[in-house]
Amino acid sequence: MPAFVTDQFRILNTNNFVDSISTGSDNYYVFVGLANPARNSSFGRNENWDSPNFSGEGFPVVLNPTDNTDYLYHYGDTLLYGKKVTSSNIRRCIRKIEWTKGVKYDMYRHDYSALNPSAVTDRSRLYDSNYYVMNSQYQVYICISNGSSGINTTGNQSQDEPLFTDLEPSKAGNSGDGYIWKYLFTVPPTDIIKFDSTEYIPLPNDWSTSSLSQIKSVRENGDSSLNNNQIKYVYIGEPGNSYNPGEVDILGDGSGARVFIQTNENNEITSTTVTSGGSGYTYGIVDLGPLQKTGTITDPAKLIPIIPPSKGHGYDIYRELGSDRVLIYTRFDDSSKDFPIDTRFAQIGILKNPKKYSSDENYTSDRFSGLSALKISLSDDTLPQIGERIEQKVGDKKAKAYVASYDKDTGVLKYFRDRSLYYSEEPYDQTDYIGISSSADANIDFTSVRNIPITGEFGCVFTIVDDFNTSVVTINNKLINLDVTFTSGIASPEINKTSGDIIYIDNRPLVQRNSRQKEDIKIILEF
């Protein structure tokens, strides 16, 4: 039987997601991962991955992410580091519709459908139509009227840029374009810096509870239970004839709304002015009985009171503007050794509620390292390379990993391990191979005992400094915090990489970090 998920459900899920971050009931982290995406088409990689440091035959290929349990664990294996999402770094957002002179915009209507699409954009959903704009001053307005009627169904071209911040709907200038705009909010400079994009407008957080004067005044003005001003506009679907001018009630399931009707010499209705908006309406019917010239109606008028969302325009902008997306902002820089500046990454993701390493306790700090680390001593001048495979023979087994970072100043090498190290080399799956007994056990860890050397596929050889038991080093008389604590030259990740839920993953062209750049990451989630 026919069914659908409503827009309001999507808006509710968006609100719940943002609230869970604001209240701290859940912990979300933006992470980066996959430092070596172009390794010979091994698991989750492609040898032609768009990379400035790996070459391959053919065209660059950035693989589409795969959504199954196997790959989700692989994304966890290869993640490098992450930063917590806070209420200051998340905003609901809507499509960016910029005001442009000479363009027609839809008006807000509560009754768009497949049978009654928006006149300008021909959309069956309100939230898909262009019924709001952002001006050149980052002020957002909703279109109460575009000058349309049953005669002029698509309205007029907008000629006057709305620039006012008055609480009541108003025209924007004197061109006579017929547009009436309602001011909602101004995007603050801090949000412009963090969240502005070519496609989306960020909305203020905590609209229903904010004490900021600008938000509070718009919200309270839109609360018809306080101001008796819910209905702002009555649309003329059919002008009819044989009507007198005058003021009449708007009937329906609300109360208190009235509208003044203006007619022309042919007794047709030419304009409507709401004199009292009333409250509590989910539908309205204009009582034209007192204005009918005779007891019969040969050409009846059709007037449609436009019902705002909730209590009135501006009371709940999340419903009014259909905010079923969020924009998450994260910046990674060189402020922490958790974020090594020499590494690379080709994946961006969001991880929910990871656990602490070797613990069932939720990880809640503002950042994490998903990398293991070694304090090493090189045997020669051959430095470990990012993405290089390293091995150490431990008894009759092998400890294996990929290099994620090497800081030659601190002597700290960071690494990660994933299933491609243990699968058969072609086709990188569970196919049997010679040496599987010594090579496929992922539980074998690097050891600092007996100074067993570790070798890299590109020629580096080193040992672990087994008496290094600290979280700091001194270089040029400067104390440097390594952000993880070493025991016998080895440090564990800060999170359990098999814990939590990866709710978003995005494969990207390879990004090479360096000390002179910062990575600003913006993620859009649509509910």
C-alpha cells in the first residue's frame, strides 16, 4: 500500500542528531584515514588512485565507498586521527538561494503538491521550491507574496533586494514588483567563516531557546499565541465578481483572523490585507458572505489563507525552511602530535561513540589518535616512507604494518594495520597462499624485546628504543608533548578501532599534509 516518510520526520531526525551533540549524549568524531590508497589494488585501494605520490597506468580512480561490515571494519583499521564534533561546529543548513534582481521566486504556501505544484519552479514539495532568499548582507527572508494570483499564476520578477530587518512582512522597495518579504535571521560572521559554502546556508543553533536578541525577537513575534498574528497573507485564487469591499472574518479551526477585501469597478476582488492574523489555524476559509451582493453566486471567488508552519512565520525556522541537513565543520592543523603533519589521507569519515583503547568506557576527549606508535632508532639514513609496509619477525610469526607518519625530530614512527597485510596478495582476499601460517596472524604485535630489527619494503631498517617510557621529549631545550604515553618504546592508539559506528565515509583524492597548511573539512549529512 502507498506510504512515505514525511518531511517532518526528516526534520525531526536532524534536530535529534544536533541535540545529541549539543547535550553530549553521543560523541561524534570527524576522522581522516587511508594514507596509502594506491597500493596495487589491495583491499579498499586502487593502484590508479588519484595521487601525486603514487603512479599507475590508466586514469586516476577514486573508489566509491562500500557499505558492508567487512569494509566498515577496514575503514576503522585505516583511520588515522579524529576530532570531536561540538555544538559550535555543527549547523542545520538549507539550500542556498541567493536573491538576484530580475528573478522570479516562489511564495510560501502550505499546500504545494503534485496536483498543486509551485508556480515558478514546478515543485510538488514546499522545501524543493525557491520560496526564500539570502541577500548580499547574509540576511535570510521568506517570500510571503510574489505578486501572483489566479490570473498571474507565476508572479513577477523581483526588482527590489530585501534589506530591512523589521519584524513584520514588508515590500523591499518602490518598484511595485508585488513582493512581500518576511525577515528571519542574519548569518553571523563566525558562521560565515566556518560554514558558508557555495550550496548551503547555515541556520542558527538552538532557535527555540536562544536568548540572542535578534533571534528572540523574531521567534516571539512569530508566536501567535502571544501576538495573535498567525496568518500573514490571503492568496487570491479566483477574483470572482459581485463582491463589495470590506473586512471579514477568516473561519476555520483557529480564531481571531480578519482580512480586508478590496474590489474594482467590476466587483472583482483585487487585493487582500490581513488586519488580524489570529491564532490556532491549520486551515482557513474566508467568510465572504457579508460581501456578497446578491443571494446567488454566479462567479465565486476563491481566497486561500496561507497557513504558516507551527504558530507563525519565524517561530520555528527549522520547520519553516525544511532543515533536513546538517553541515559539520572540522579543522586539522599542527596544534597536536595526534595530527601528524607529514602524513597523507584519502578518506574522511564520522565515527560515533568509540571506546577507549582496551576499555568498555566511551572515549570523550576532544581529539584522538587512531595510530599505534614506536620510538625508533634508525640503522642508517634511509627514512621510513608514508604508506610503506614494515615487518618484524617475532618467533616464527611476523608483525606487519603500514607507516602513517615518521617524525625525524622526535624519532616517533606511527603506523596502522589492516587486513590487506594478511590476505593473499592477489586477489587480496582469503585465498590460500604459501607462508600463510607465519604471515596471516594479525594478533602478532611489534616487540622491543631483544632489539629485533624492523625492516621496510623500501629499505629502511630500525629498532625500537626499549627504555623509552614517557609522553614527552626535549628537543633544542623545548619540551614536546607526544600526546600518547610510551611503554618500552611502544604506544597504543587512544581508541578501540573496532568500536563505535562509522556513519559516514567519503573517498577523496589523496591529500598530502605539511606544516604550512590547515585542512578545513565540511561534511553535509542529509536525513
